[in-house]
Amino acid sequence: MSKHLTKRAEDYSKWYNELVVKADLAENSAVRGCMVIKPYGFAIWENMQKELDRMFKETGHQNAYFPLFVPKSLFEAEEKNAEGFAKECAVVTHYRLQNDPDNEGKLRVDPEAKLEEELVVRPTSEAIIWNTYKGWIQSHRDLPLLVNQWANVVRWEMRTRLFLRTAEFLWQEGHTAHATKAEAIAEARQMQEVYATFAEEFMAMPVVKGAKSESERFAGADDTLTIEALMQDGKALQAGTSHFLGQNFAKAFDVKYTSKEGKQEYVWATSWGVSTRLIGGLIMTHSDDAGLVLPPKLAPIQVVIVPIYKGQEQLNAISEKVAIIVQDLRAKGISVKFDDRDTFRPGAKFAEYELKGVPVRIAMGNRDLENGTVEVARRDTFEKQTVSRDEVVEIVANLLEEIQENIYTKALAFRNDHITEVNTFEEFKDVIENKGGFVAAHWDGTMETEDKIKELTKATIRCIPNDAKEEEGTCVLTGKPSRKRVLFAKAY
Amino acid sequence: MSKHLTKRAEDYSKWYNELVVKADLAENSAVRGCMVIKPYGFAIWENMQKELDRMFKETGHQNAYFPLFVPKSLFEAEEKNAEGFAKECAVVTHYRLQNDPDNEGKLRVDPEAKLEEELVVRPTSEAIIWNTYKGWIQSHRDLPLLVNQWANVVRWEMRTRLFLRTAEFLWQEGHTAHATKAEAIAEARQMQEVYATFAEEFMAMPVVKGAKSESERFAGADDTLTIEALMQDGKALQAGTSHFLGQNFAKAFDVKYTSKEGKQEYVWATSWGVSTRLIGGLIMTHSDDAGLVLPPKLAPIQVVIVPIYKGQEQLNAISEKVAIIVQDLRAKGISVKFDDRDTFRPGAKFAEYELKGVPVRIAMGNRDLENGTVEVARRDTFEKQTVSRDEVVEIVANLLEEIQENIYTKALAFRNDHITEVNTFEEFKDVIENKGGFVAAHWDGTMETEDKIKELTKATIRCIPNDAKEEEGTCVLTGKPSRKRVLFAKAY
């Protein structure tokens, strides 16, 4: 594959697809719609997992693991969930292959090995988990039940894109049960907050916190909270959702508890998840025409050191000095790679680490050796400075923090520039079509209007922001009264 | 469920099944053969993963993720692997359910949504991974390729037991590619060593390192290295395997590299894995009639503190002192739980933590408060001592190390007592039937003899130990010449 990367302005979508592959993050597999997450891409996911898992545990959650398969009949228990999820899914119907007698060396399904009941590969786990919770919850003493699962799920998507929409993806799904409605609502809000904090502090990706409209709600939820991010091409990305499930699953699976007062009550539920889709969001928030730009807090390699040398003797002298820097950086918890491969030239290495979004690059050549200096380059702005070797560790540590802050600030400015208040449908269409981003508009609260707007503009309601002000207004399409602006956008 | 736990001497198998459920480790699910791993059981797995993952990374491996599904045709590429694995497996044939018009509220498979090629839910990932590696490996510079995957796999087992043999289980599978045969063999040996170190140092479970006989080898491997543990009932447990795959997969998937000399060569491969089965091994190595005994290095809770009090005032006074102990233990990296629930009596709590195998229990009552003491009890020997509060942190820290060592020493003594050298088939049968454990016997090296011995005694060759001495002897069954003793045992 050519090293050339399509420019964003030329074809954003092509730029994205190329970048994911060229930066060694992921690739398509032999299985339609399923991706292979390559080591460099998976290392980003591992860093995300580590922070999220810590945040889940700090808020009292424990991990568990539930079966990959959901018997078909369990889906039928919760009607909306079945409507929403049990349709486009991978279905296991048989449990054996056999040698095909008509076709030597080939395998075929053994017709004798048909399952009595088909098994669905989980598209989400509410059904199997609530069927299990029935046995775990008897008393108020068993509540709250705060469980998370890291898992793979499968949704048979027709159009797939690496990270953003794949048939199989990795995610976490929290499933909690509570004694009261208020507690469950507080849990759903807490997890929206956790996701927003993670997105902004670790991914450096600003998000709008809000609630979904009814038609965009999770199947089976009474309320869906969301965090919505904005990509560089002006399209929104739903980055994480947290659902208040009411008593829908408790009733579908008959999960009751005995209250302190001795009464039998249905429990209240939430579920919440983020997935490998976040990696797509990370890429489209910060990266540029030279390749990835990774936030230092999630970068698999925070600092790369490239020696510039002629001959083994110079390399040895440089390596000796580099060893000290590497040691000191690691002592500060900074991940660093010394790339002394002799099979690539420095220029090729520079391009490779730019493409891979390593936040800081240190180069050391013969002159640096003489002067006691190194060259430090930051990926986000391409700025370079020559610094004393004695100060490099301190400078790099500060620089990593500065980069984390800078890319967040830049993304925030872009996002804020792309929230446009409109009051007429002409303006609405103009902004959606020409400027992109979020449009803050009054809406009459009906599904019909939402559908009509989607039909006319391809924009959907991304959310009703948590902090939306009460404001008298009229629906941008129908002129009916409205009291809040909601955010519309085209979305991934 | 009753709190009573069947005694090991009464019915070992029943004891195991009850313990897994009563100690909240796992339970059977609504899906035949698939388990739910409950939070307490999953926390053990997380601790195992953390240490193993660290060891894999320290030996140069990176994690990645490959698809859950393997197209049927990829299995056909490697004949032995297909024989061994593609048979008893979950097969996805359709990608959609629809509402059944003849059966309101029910779902059925949409006959229109039949896959062109069936997808097998991975029983192991060699086929999909080697199909991917073809694109990753061109040059000697791409080697070695050292990749690991943490994943779920499915094998359609007819008889399942929680952790030991389940249709779906969690595992890690390493898949590496090398330029030379010697490197690949060294890798397979290194990973056997990593597994043995993990088993002995973290699980406190002694293992025998050895090679499998041909008939017990992994399908598609040239050599299978194993670590074999011995359970308390005298049956062996294969705890981890590391395979030298030769060039079998490279040839099946046409994976070649250009050598330094410019020649096209097939690469050499290994794969290696351990699974949630290890949790079964952990249980059956150390636990007793009172419940689990967990090695401190893997216990989710290392220390539990139980207050013994009358009234809120006493509890407050105790809690104040406990807070300091908790803080000091945590500062030493020791996980500690203060169980101040007022819904259970101290006796019930003691029984619960014994059942759950918490290594150290601290109790503090009113008299302790007056005397500045606490009671410290160890789970492995049930010994108790009253110690000064000032010394408790130091004492507990040492005690955790002592317990880790003690349970290993105990298991090692048991295992060593259960390796019996026999020279006649009468002795062989007698030991297998009455004493159990490993039998070290001469064997003529043929599959026929191995099969015959299995048929007569149910014992199989667990391994040819790495450290087996050269020794002239005669096969215990056929009297033919043999130069090494191999280990036989009945096995899980």
C-alpha cells in the first residue's frame, strides 16, 4: 500500500479509511463486516479500558461474564428489545460440521445436529443478564447490584466501517438493578457523567451531555442519556449511552425483591455502554493530513527517540546517552520507545511516527552529542525545539500535559464554533448543508416532525442537552410552540 | 440453597460443583453448557489475567483482536486442525430473525437470510489468524511476530462442568511467527516456562512440565508442551499448553517471508493458551471441606475485618480503629474489606469468608478495643492469634506470604507423594485404581499401547516430563524396550 494519505479536504471518508489501515490500527477481515484490531490499535483500546475500568470500580461496580449466546425465547420476553435487537443478528442453528461425502476435503453442516432452539449471538446482553438476575435478587439486601461486562457483541450491519460500525465490536455493558426509581435514575446520570469525564479528560474529546428523543432511544429504555461528540467533518458521533430502563426488564423477567417493609417489588434498572467506536471518534477528533494525533493520556507510545547517526560508533555513543533519558522518562511513568532499527532512515521513521500519532519525538544526532542537546518535536503543532539533555525529561513531561490540553482546547473551539442557533427552517437547512455541526433549534416535540426533518435534511436529533435553557420558541419546521432548543446534526 | 457443603471424602465431584456455586464463583446459565462467571469468580480471573498479561508483555508480546467467526472454508485449509476442531462447534447459518406470522409474539429464523458460507464460532483462532498473518508478513523484518489475544471461544462439549469444561470459555491464545525453526521451538518452550512460573508462583499450584504424546497433541501441532497439575482427588489437570506448529499453518495459508538472503521461506509458528479452566485447578488444588482456600496473590479480597460489637457505640469505636488498619494495609498494597453489615452476625460472616477463601480474617471486639489487640485468623490452617494493633499490619503482610508459601508446599508434598514409579502392569492398575495420582512407567512409544492402557485403566499419558531421565526399561504393558518413564494418570 502506498504511503500517501488522502487529504481530509479532498475526501474525509477516504482519509479516515486509509488512516486506520496505514497507522496499523485495524483492517477488514475475511469475515464480512468484522475487523481485525491490530496491536497498535488494540493498545489504544487497552489504555481506554484501563481508565474506564478504574472509573467503574471507583463508582462501586464489579465485572462479571455472561454467555455469548442468548436463546431466542429470551428475546421474546421483552418486546421492544426484541424489535430493536433480535432482528439483524447472527443466529446459531447447528452445533456440528461434518466431512461432506459429495465433496472431498470440504466440510458441511451436519443436518442431524440442529439445535432445538436457535441461539442468537448477543447483540447486547439485557435478556440473558436479566434472566440471570432473577436468581440473584431476592431481598433489598441484594441491591443495588452493580455489574459490568467487557465483551464482544455482534449486530449484522449492512454497511460497515472500521471502528465506527462493524458487525462484531468490543464494548463494555453495565447492567445495574436498584430498589428505587430515583436510585436507578441517579445511576444512569452518574454513568453519563463518567463517560463525559473519560471523553474529555482522556480522549480530549469534548462532548455534549443530553437525553435522546423517543425515536432515538434504546429499545427497552424509558430514557436514554448520551454523550455526543463532533467530528472534524461536521458530523456528530454518539460516543456513549446510559439508559434508565425503568422496570421493563424486571417485569419481562419477573425480577422482584422483598423490601425492608416485607413487600414484593419489581426492581429498577439501568444499562450503559461504550465501545471500540470510541477509537473512531478519537481519530476523527484530532488527526490531520499527516496522520494520527493521539492524546498523550491514551497513546501507546508517548515518546519516541530516533538516533541520527553515521556508523556504529556514533550509534553507540548516542545509545549510551539515550539509555539515561529512557530510564528517567520511564521513572516518571512515561512510555518511551527507542527506535534504533538500522533498516530504516531517520526521515522514514519521522514519517512513520507522525502517521502513528506519537505525541513527542526526540531526535539525537552527532551535533547534539557534542552540544549536550536533543531535538524535541511535538506532533500536534509540529513545533521543534533544541533543549539541553539535562532538562529534556522535565520538558517532555510538561509537553505531554500541554499537548493533552492543547488538542482538547482546539477540539472544543471547533465544536463550539459548530453549534449554530437557527430560528427558521431555511437557516436550518443552510447550516446543515454548508457549515455542518450541531444546529440548536426549537422542535415541537413530536416524532412526526423529527422524521420529516430527517427526511428533508438527513439531520437527526442528537440530544436534548442536559443544560438546555428554558426558552419560549417555535418549532423550526411546524411553528408550533417549544420551550427548549435541541441539537440536530448529521451523524455517524 | 443450603449452606451445607458436601465433604470431599464423601463425593469429591459434588463437593466441587457445590463449592463453585456456593462461593459465588460461577453458575450454569440458560444456555446449555455455558456458564455465568459471577463477580467474585471473575475477580480471580482478572487477577490471573493481570499477571499473565504482564508476563506476556515482558516477553515481548502484544495484544490484538481477531474476529469471533471463522468462515468454514478457512478450516478446510489445515486438514488436521479441521479434524480436531471444526467438528463440534457452534455454526452460524443465518443473519436475521423475523416475527413468526404463524405464532404471534414469537421469532423465527428468516429463511431469506441464509449466509452464503456458514461461519463457525471460533473454537481456537489459528485459521483466522494465519489467514490474516499472510498480509502482515512479507520480509524477515516483519519477524518475529509475537501476538496474544484475550477472547471467548466455543467448543460444543457434551459433558460440561463449571470452569473445567464449558461450551464457551475465556482464554488467551498466543500466536507467533518466526524466521527459524529453532526460534519457534525456543518460543514454545519459553511460554511453557511462563505458564509454569505463573502456576507455581501465583496459583501456588505445582506442575510437571513435559511434552504430549502424539495422540494427545494439539491438532495441527508438531509438538505440544504442557503443564500438568494434580488435583486432590488424584486426577491430573492439563493446565496450559504451548504448541510448536512447525510450518503447518504457514503452508496451509501460504505465509512466506523474504529472508536476508532474498529467498522466499515459509515461517515457523507457535500457539499457546490457558483458560478459565485454571480457576477449576485453583479450587481443586487448595480448597477444603470448609470451602475455598485462595492463594493470597490471586485472592480478590486478601484480608477481611469483622467487627464484634453490641450497639452502635461499640461499632463506632471499633470502626475508628479499623479505619487506621485498613489504611495501613492498603498502603502496603493489600486488599482489605471491612464488613460492618448489620444484617449478618459475626459467626455467619466468619463462615461466609471461610467459604470464599479469604486468606486472612481479622476480628475486633470490645475486649480487643480495651487491650489494643485484634484477633488474626489464617484460612489455610485455621490458626488464630491475638496480636497488638500496632503490629497487625506487619504481621498480616508476613502472614500473606507465609500462606502463599504454605499452600504451595502442601500441594507440592501431595503431588510428590502421588508420583509413583511402577514396573509391572499389575502395580500400574493398582496405583491408578487405589492410590491415584501420576504413575511413572515405561512405555514402548506406540499409540496402540497408549490406547490399550487407556481402555484398560482410563489412564492417559499426561506427559513425557522435560526432566525425564534416560533409563533402560521395558514397557509396562508390552515389555518392549523403553528409555524413559512417562507420566500416566486419570485426568479431567
